[in-house]
Amino acid sequence: QVQLVESGGGLVQPGGSLRLSCAASRIIFSSYAMGWYRQTPGKERELVATITSDSTTIYPDSVKGRATISRDNTKNTVYLQMNSLQPEDTAVYYCYAARLGRRSWGQGTQVTVSS
């Protein structure tokens, strides 16, 4: 069973930056697409970034230019660097791992952008 553990969330001021990490275990990490979604109460989960097994990256317009996803296959870890954070980026951020149509999720990490 895939295990994903996120870290790096917290409180950040508007305009600030944050780097989230997601450590994976019990998978052949390099063969998985990895990514991040976020969710706020009452809203659907929103894609933030995806990185494929060959390190192609995908971002929605809402974060393009502010988010950078990367992966370290030697550490089984995916990272999300978020810059120029705004209050509307406040959410629980979830890491996922996907392969062959199946997706597994982490428990989420809270990011709060507030002064």
C-alpha cells in the first residue's frame, strides 16, 4: 500500500513562499506520476501541479509562474515550491501518486496565507 507523507505546511504572510514535501514509500517511485491538489471547505479539490515519471510538469493557470514542482527519485520525494502566496492560496494541500489509472493520496498539510 502506497504511503505518502506531506510536510512543510504552515502560516505564511502574503507575498511569502513555502516549500512542501511529500515522501513516498512502498512504491517504485520513479514509475509514478506525482502531484499536488488543494482543497478549501465547500470547494472541489483543485489541481496545483503534476510531474510525470519523465519529469514533465503541468500547472493550471491559477498557479502558473508561482508554483514549481520537482521530484528527487533518489529520495522518493516530490516537492512543491510556492511563491508570491496570496490568501486565496490558503487550503489543505494533498500529495498524490498515480500509475496505471490508480491514485493514492497523502493526509494533507494545511497552508494558511495571512498577515
